Amino acid sequence: MNDNYLAIILAAGKGSRLKFKGPKALFKINNIPLIQYLYNSITDVGSIDLLTVVGYRKNTLINYINNKSSYVVQDLQLGTAHAVNQCTEHIKKYKNTFIFVADAPLISESFISNMMRLHEEQKSDCTFLYSKFPINLPYGRLIFDNHNRLLRLVEFHHANKQEIKVNTYFTSQYLFKSSTLLEVLKKINPDVKTGEFNLTDSLNLLINQGYKVSPLFIKNYKKLIGINSIEDFNYIMKK
């Protein structure tokens, strides 16, 4: 068992909504690929090994990765939990595992360090980032009670009219105890609407089974936005 951390970066997707023909992770902001921003932040923390999940136009991304990261291949894009399932042999070697999406370039070194600190202080099974968003985006909604205890995560496409109005958004940056992650992956079923295996389902499974889950609030919500469209790109580039 490695006491250091593993960081898995999910980078198998297309960039079609960005009108980009290559892997989405290689879409550039200020002439730097999205994924490189994340590589830089993780590397700045230190003591975290990198593993990238490649898929669409995988050879293009593999050539870019070179010696920056190890990689695994997700040949069929069947959801984020399916992507992480391709990494199980690596996960087994580490005590803790981060999961990041490659299209959120503004995750900073301080966010990652604070996740590690909270995770260790609270002996968490899963620590994750969230924020309050003043804009409507198709992200999962986090439902808290009046004592700020997390009750559940509701996926956007399953949310009712009241849940859609909730402004506490989950943005898919996780830090798991590796043994917990391996257990919960076995319990994730395909989504009834999309057929995909979604890692977001892990939160409700952990909450319902009494695992320790630690939300970490990020004040600047823009830092957590994923670049899924030209509109997203233009929005986060505004000062």
C-alpha cells in the first residue's frame, strides 16, 4: 500500500460542444490544454501520482501525455464510474484516490491541499468540493438539512422543480479512501435514463450506508465550472 495519493483524471470525452475535433482535454485556454492546468495544480501539491483515463482519439491524448502521467484506456464511454472502474488495479496500490474531471481547469493547488487536510482530519471516506452557484447549470444539487448536514445528491436530470432551485452544486471533484472507492464502485448501477454508470451515485450510496462524507465549500464558484460549451468558456473567461 502506497501512503501517497493517486489522482485519476477523467479525460476520455469528446469536445464536440466546444466545436473542437480533438479530445476535450486538449481544448486550449490561453494556448494551454485544459488538462495541463490540472496537471500543474496536482504536481504543485507534490506526492500525488497521476493516472489519466483516455478514450476518444486516445492516441492524440497519449502522445500529449508522454511522461506527464500514466494512463488507462476507456474504449466505451459508459459513464464516469465505468471510467474509474478501468483504474481498479492502480487504485488498489494507494491509500487514497482523487478523481478529477479534465475539463475543470481552475482547480488550484490550494483546493487540492485543503481536500487532503480535511480528508485526513475527519478520517473521511469521501471528501468533495462544492459551491453555491448564482447561475443555472446542469449539475447535481446537494440537499442539506437545517443543520447543514448533507442528506443526498440529486442529479440534474432527476431533480424536481423544487430541487432544481437549490443553488448548492456538486462539481465532481472527489477524494476517496481507496478501499471505500473500490467497494462503492461495485454497487453503482446504470442510470435508468442514460444507461451510464455515474460516479455521482457513490455519494448517496455512502450517505445511506453511514460512511463519513466531508463536503468542502469553495467560495468562488467559477473555479469549479467545467468547460462543456463555448458559453461556459466565455463565462469563466470574464473578469
